[in-house]
Amino acid sequence: MNTIYLDHAATTPVLPEVVQAMLPYWTEHYGNASSTHSAGRAAKAALNASRDAIAAALGCPPSQLIFTGGGTESDNMALFGAAEAYRSRGQHIITSQAEHHAVLHACERLEQLGFDVTYLPVDGYGQISLSDLEKAIRPDTILISIMHGNNEVGTLQPIEAIGNIARAKGICFHVDAVQSLGHVPIDLGRLPVDLMSFSAHKVGGPKGTGALYIAKSIRLTPFLYGGSQERKRRSGTENTAGIAGFAEAVKLFTQRAYDLQQNLEKLRLEMVNGLQERLGKDGFVINGHPEERLPHILNVSFPGISTETMLMNLDLAGIAAASGSACTSGSLEVSHVLRAMNLPEEITSSAIRFSFGRTNDAGQIRTAVHTIETIVRRLRNKS
């Protein structure tokens, strides 16, 4: 049985070109980029070229891009680093209730360390209110952290407007853009953002590699201590092969961005239309913003059928989907994002996230819709 993989928001298959770009740094140019001999210089050259390529795609100077071990580390580095660096100015941080746990759990730890955190509510679509944000700002507010595109429902936040508010108040602004990279345009030369987190494995790159954009004016206390790598901001021997793969993945996604986004929208529409035709408009509920959203995520509830039961039946039928964040999919708890959206229990307890990627086609989506209909009708007839 061939699996239909509809969980690209969790991770993406590594692009063949990315694998080829990485191989030389495991087999031929395996030197440590901090070494001064020829093998080290070759690795250093690869790091510099990779940093240049990713920075060019993001619209920022290469010197403002720091490589990390992934999106979670980038989020943690931004929050703990900025909180400590600006602690003398205040101890108040603002985030939202619908953030990734890499931000929420970091904020919980910061509260234990004496910081005061405001968790903004979101509306039924998953967006924060700009007026709520402005009301939450205090004289001692030093950091705002709001994600760009939600990893569970795909809703986009008004990042530019939030950034303008932060700039006007002189507050550091961090954005988790892990899901947005490669799916919506990002121009750090224009966006009023101070810190932005990325991860390679969401765009066809390898796991265990990420990046953090740090604006020139921003101070950041180091998160890791040891060597002087990454301009003394992130100690540890750089993952040369992973970074080279990250750069190749970003380059390919950038080159193919328009076609990919158009195809993802078509696949999403194919599933929505198929579900409407087979289950009727009352047979399912779409969660998230209808327009201001990422193109590759579709969060759907099937009232009357628990998330766990639906996922198990989909898996047995060869369809890979998810209940939400891959970091918490092993948990049977209701999604904190859907709970923050204040949706009815019958919606939150029956939600499934389908997320599409370059390996999917319309035929797979039609097959998936047919399978979903069969499962839904069977389970609803039982109850």
C-alpha cells in the first residue's frame, strides 16, 4: 500500500538536489569550519556561500543570519537572548495563546525566571487583535513574539502592522516564520522585524538545521557558550552539510515559489471541493482564516468523530495526516491552538490537519477524499 503523505507541515521529504548538495561535506570536504588548514577553509567557504544564498532569498545582510540546530533552538535563542539582553529596561513580554510550544514553553520558563508574560487571545480564526496588543504594551515591555503563519490552522498574523507598533514603542519584535518560509514572500529588508526564526526541514531541507535572523540594532545574550562560532552568538561546530542542504533547499523553493504556491492552492481547493461534494457542506468544518492563511495547510473537523479515531483509520488506509503540531501529536490533548480560538468542543475534539507539498498531486487528493468519505460515513453510521 502506497502512503499518501499529507503531513508536510510536520516535515517535508528532502529534495534530491539537497541530498547531492550535502554529500560532499560528509565525504570530501569534512573539515571543521573553525580550522585554519585547507580542509577547514573549504568548510568555511561552504558556510559563507550558504549564508549568502539564504540571506539573499530573505532580503537581509549575511552577517545578520545565524545558523542554529532548528526552529525550536531559533525560537529559544531569540526569546532567552533578547529577554536577558534587555532585562535592565524591563521584564514584560507579550506573545499569543496560539504560538508554537517552542515559544510558549520558553515563555513559561521565562516566567519562572522572573519575567512577566502576557498571552494575547486570538479570535475564532486564530488572529490576534491589534487593539489588544496595544493595550497590553506597558512601559516595561521589552519583547513581542508573534508567529507569522500558524502551524496548525495556517492563519497568518498581521506581522507588518505588529512590527510597526513595536517599532513605534522601541520594543524588540520576534517572529516564528518556520511554517511561512517558502510558502509566502518574506523580505526582511522591508518588514519591521528584529528577530525571525526558520527551519530547513519544512522546505525540503534536512532536519536539525535552522537559522535566526538578528537585526543589526538588536542585542542578544548568547544562548550557548563554548567557542566563538557564528560571531560569538551561537557556540558549537557548525553543521556544514546540513547548512549547505538548507541553502540549496531555500534556493530551490525560491526559484519554484510561484508554481509551488499555485499548486498547493489547487490541491487545497481540490480537497475542500471534494469534501463538499461527498460529505456536504454540513459534513465538515474548516478551521482557520479563509483568506489570510498559508497555502499548504487545511485544518478540518469532522464532528462526531474523535481526532484519534479518525487519524487511526486514515493511517490504516495509508493516509498520513496529523492532529496538529508534530511536537505534540503523540498527545491526546485537544490542540491548544483550537482551544485558544474558543471553538466548540465538537470541533476541537474532531480536528485533523492535512498539509500539502511538492510530492502530492490531484489524483492523490481525490483518492484521499474518497477514503475520508468512506471512513466518515462508516463511523457515523456506527454511532
